[in-house]
Amino acid sequence: MSSSINRRHALGLASAAALGLALPARADKDTPLRLVVPFPPGGSTDIAARIMQPVLAEKLGRPVIVDNRPGAASQIATQFVAKSAADGNTLLLSFDNHAINPIAKPKLPYDTFKDFAGVTLALRFPLVIGASASVTAKDLREFVEAARRAPAKFSYASTGLGSMNHLVMEDIKRQASVDVLHVPFGGGGPAVQAVLGDVSQITLLSFAALRGQIAAGKIRPLAVTGARRLPELPDVPTVAESGFAGFEAYSWIGIFAPSATKAPTLAKLTADFQATLAHPDVRLKLTQAGFEVMATDGAGVERHALEQFERWGAFVRKHNLKLED
């Protein structure tokens, strides 16, 4: 599949070069670009979209609308984009659910790998494991010890069944042999509120989603899931440093268009997003929010989605993990 991905995008780049990338995806500058976000405001995808929005609009020379369409583990937004006109005006700001939903839900109302064309793997970011004020543990090691002493006492809030934070925490649970109840919510914002209200005691979200609560002392960071500590949280160890040797996991944000979108339009969109992500103000804000800018071409995000599908599909099958209600 990866070779066909590369061929398609190479043809798109060649066509775009022949036609001139200076042409907008569509001539009508009053037609907005709609960035469809699968979650409510306050989560990682929404934060990233709104950081990119003003500079992207400037690059495109037309309005950019952030359209939040939460629900059904991102299926509502994803189906909306799949069925939208393939004119470059409606794009999916995908989350890691994009690659995991076909593992969890064999009868999706769209085909993840046939109904979408990649624009860019925009960002990736480690998850921060954050605890409520009721948790006395100072780090992940202490939390694991507390969970072993009191099985089923603690729960964790995720952004939904089959989300990356769900799978990552299930991996940690199995490696640590602890029982922590999973409580799925409809996005990062509701998950944060669950921890603030001590409905759940921990969650795993981007630093961007937890930054304000961490700064206010309302949520305590226990660990980060990336290979390195976050510069913004230099005293917070990685999961690997917390007794899980070699552990590494990232959430990611990709941009996708309907699959029938013409190659020159896709190439132009890729170039515009890459330029936006390279803008100093955008890059600084994203970095400060804990995001790592990737800015790949379209083939790169399609390849990444397939790799994630294969990795987490193997994990789900190995542990017979339930991903549906």
C-alpha cells in the first residue's frame, strides 16, 4: 500500500508544479476553508486548529473556519468530510482515532484508507499522565504502587473507546499488572473536567489540554509518554524512566481531504499547511503547547495512519481488548 501512496502523491506534486502552486485550491476567495475537528472545544485537535487558523487564512487568502463536530469517537466528523465535495474546501483535522477506529469498529460508515487523501501529518505529541488533587502519588511509580495496594480504587478518563489515551493506558496497566477502571468521555475537555471533579483520578492528554490546570496546581503531572521529557515539564519523568523500559507512544494530528480531491489541489493544500507550520509564531505556540511539528507530505500521513493501524491492531488482538460498548 505504501508504494501506491508514494506514486499517487508524486503524481500530485508533478501536476501541481506544472500548473503552478501559486494558484489557490479554489479561485473564489470568499469561499472558506472548513477545518472539521472531531471533538468539542478545549481538546488537543481544537487547540492546534485554532493556533494554525489565522496564519493559514493569511496563506490561503480566504477565511478558515474551525468546525467542531464531536461524537461517536470522531465518526460524525469523519463521515461528514468523507461525504463532502472534493474541492479542497472541507478538510478533516484527524486525531489518532482515524487509524484506530477501523480496528474498533469493522462497520464504519466510511473506509478510512479509501475515502481519504492525505494532506499532511501536521503534529505529534506525547501524552501527559495527569492526576487529580485527591491522588497523593508524586509520579507514575508511586501511582502504580498505590493502584496495586488498592485494586479498582482508581479510574482514568479517556477521550473515548479506542482512543490513543485508552490504548496507551491499557498498555501501561498490563505491563504494571494493575487494575484501573476506564471511563470514556467525548473529548479532551470533558476528560479534564472529570479529573477536576475527581470523577476519575487520572487522564492522559496533551500538555496543551492540561497546561492551564497544571499551572494552577489542580492537576499534577505524573509522567509523559514520549521518548524525552517535555521542556515545559523538565521535572516530570517519561513513562520509560518510571519503570517501563523502552515505552514510547504519541498521539498525532493529521489533515485529510476526501479521496476524490484532485492531485494539484492536494499538493497546494500540503504546501500551504507546511508553510503555516513553519511560520515562527505558529511553531512557537505549538511547541510551547507541547506539540512536535512534523509537516510531512500527504504520503507521509497516509503511511503513518497505516503504521498506527497495524501497531495498535496487533496490541488489541493480542490482549483481546474490547473497543466497543
